[in-house]
Amino acid sequence: MSSVVQLNKKLQPVPITVAYGDGIGPEIMEAVLKILAEARVPLQIDTIEVGQKFYEKGVTTGIPPAAWDSIRRTKVLLKAPITTPQGGGYKSLNVTMRKSLGLYSNVRPCTSYHPFIKSMHANMNLVIIRENEEDLYAGIEYRQTQDAFQSVKIITRSGSERIMRYAFEYAVQNNRKKVTCMSKDNIMKLTDGAFHDMFTMVAKEYPQIEADHYIIDIGSARIASKPHIFDVIVTENLFGDIISDIAAEVSGSVGLAGSANIGANYAMFEAIHGSAPDIAGKNIANPSGLLHGAIMMLVHLGMNEHATTIHNAWLKTIEDGQHTGDIFNDMSKAKLGCKEFADAVIARLGQEPNTYRPVKYAAVKEGGQGGIHAVMAKETEVRKLVGVDLFVHWYGKDVNELGTLLDGLSTPELKLQMLSCKGLKVWPNIVTEMDVTDRFRARFLPETKGADITLKQVSDLLSRAADKGIDYLKIETLYTFDGKNGFSSSQGE
């Protein structure tokens, strides 16, 4: 279904795809589209249906083929919140879209609007840029034993380089002064270490931008206590999801924040809050988060003047005390419903705030944000197979018995070096009070350090394990890269 928003006749309408979503989605989308129409934004809208309706029809992604066709045609999606059913194998629509469309960068500005909206921090104005495709959100999980579950964390150099370049380009384009990387590379030395290393490498290409790094735990605490010390934060997928909600909450309200998902060819814009089915249809939802997502969309489309007009009208509405119930406080002058709030913004189109600093969006410079692909570096390192980790199921028996059994699989080419459980060495020669589980890792390395081994020898090891009835779960082949271990040691190893 297509419709054309009221146009500025000097400009050709730009096609976008719109999804009204679930819960409060339809009413906040109606409010936002009304504001865009009254601001004479030249948009040609193609409406799609996704979400709960299709989940209930058995479409596990919530996205029918026709929706994909529209998004691939317009390349831009403005999406209201979606309800993802619990259980039943249903996949997050957001995660599916982010991966399928290559939306590798999630951009979440978090700003306080003191004094008219109560905030813990009056001077907060930061942007969180979150890598959107990798990390634990890759969703690669297994149940391996009665007791043990596994989730695989994926970090790539190419993906990390891409998000770092986006973050620094964003800083340059938006006159930001500093980019901060957050990771946990003091513990996850390979995955988060690679992420941090790429930040350090890319930062050297932007000497005009200050660069620093925080471990994620203290970084999260500082966002909550001293957010004014940050400008642009770049981080991994899971960490970014968590800290962006922390930042939005301490700024005043999660309900005010918009979000952009940017790829080299496609983009999706939304509010960061959920579908709130408990208040759906009551005309009390705040459309501000989705409106801020739409403003980000306009900037992305090069409609910086329209974005400026709408954002300033919104600021003027807030400082005039025209508030929805979720942000109503002693500075408020009127408690408005969703529709009435939209009308209040429309009435102030063309006006600028007096207390807040007016915004002015500049056109994105060509060759700046967007269009950044993940490019793998040439394989120049010498990659050498040096061993194998064999993961086994062992329940309710003595660990020394397991060590003896697995040591019987040893050959000079692949000899059992140690057993670990939950990352701690538990065999041989270590005493631990840790409660072990039923999943153990057995590390086999050549008896002669540095000796060559082959995949055939790894396969033979598995055959010997099968012949002895050892209940193995999986293997991880171990490599060095230019002589440097591509695998971690266990604690105590």
C-alpha cells in the first residue's frame, strides 16, 4: 500500500518503507507521520506489515516476503516497536533485519533535557555506537549436557575495523571531539583484545579526535555517574545494548531515545523502547523516541533542514511544558495524550527553543558516514595447526579417572596436557574447591613442542575416543599465527 505525504513541490519525494508495528506502535507511528506531513517532508511511503500478526501465522522471523521486497526497493525503513513472542523458536525481527540487510552500526544518541525533563545529569550529551552483527548476539548457542549450555562469541577483525571507522567518521561529521572504546579485554584477551587493537589502529588515522578506552564495567559505572566525560562511545553488540539503556535511563527517560541502524546499503530507524502492549490504544504513549528515530532518518536522507525544523519544534514543545504522562513533572504545564503531543509539536514548527540550544543539522559530507564495508585483510600470517581441545561429557565420577581414561588416547603427536572445567585447570596436579560440572575440556598438544601435526591425526584421536566410548561433545582445533597462540590458556595452566 502506497501513499504520498504532503510534499514540498520543489523536491522529489523520497521512497521509504514504514512498519506500524505492534502494541503502541500504530498510534506513535500515526503521530510521527502526521508531524512529518505537516512539516512538508517529501516522502513517498510504502507501508508493510511485520511482527506479531505474522509470528502468529507461523512465520518465525515475523517478516513476510513482501516486506523484504519493499525494504530492498526503498533501502530505508522507519519501524515502530515489534512484539516478539516468548519461546517457540521465534527469532527477533530486529536481529534478523540487522544481519540480513548488513546494518552493522547501531547509533543511539542519549541527551538530557534538563530542567524540563527530570534527569540525573543535566549536561549529558553522548552517542553510543554499537557493533550490530557479531558478539554473543550472533545467537550461536548449544545445550551440550544435562548441566552445561554454551553461547559462542564471535568477533572479527574486519567487522571491528568497520565499526571503528564508522564511529570516527560519525565524530568528524558531527563535530564530536572524542571517541571512547569499551571492551572487556582484560578477561577476553583474544576476542575483546582484537576489538580494542582495531580501535587503537583506526584511531591513529584520526589525530584530530581524542581516543581513549575503558573496561566495560567501570565504563558502565561512569556512564551512570559521570556521563558528561563521554562524547562518542563505540563498543560491542551486547555491551552496547546494555549501556545504551543505562544512558537513556539516566538521561531522563528510555521513552525519548531514537535509534539508527546503518549499513553500507540499507538503514532502519526506530525508537529504543518496546511495544508496551499494556498501554496500547489508550492514547497515552509518548511518540518522542520514534520521532527522534525519524529525525535521524531525515539526516541520513540528506533532509537536514527538515530534521532541524522538526527537532527544534520538539524542543520548543518540551520547554513549553507540553508533556506526555511518562515525563510529566512539576515543570509541566499540560499532560497530553499521544495525538495531542503530536499536535503540540506541529503547532511549533518553524519555532526555536529559548532555554535549550537550537539544533542545526549539517548535510552529511559525501564519502563520510555510511558506505563502509567490512574488508578482510590479506592472509599474510603463517597459520599452523598445533593441537586440539576435546570437549567431553563426564558426570558424577572422579576427575582423575577421566584424566587417566583420556591420557590413554595420547600419542607422541597428540598427548593429553591437561583437563579444565569452566576454564580452570582441574587435572593433573591441581587442587580446587570449585564445584565442577559435567563438561570438561581436554587439551592435546604434541609431545615435542612445535612439532607439526595434521588434521588426520586429529581425526584419528576422535576415532580412538569413539572406540573407548568417550562421550565427546565437540572439538576446537588449535592454531598459532606467526608463532603466536590463537587460543587461550586455562586458569592454572
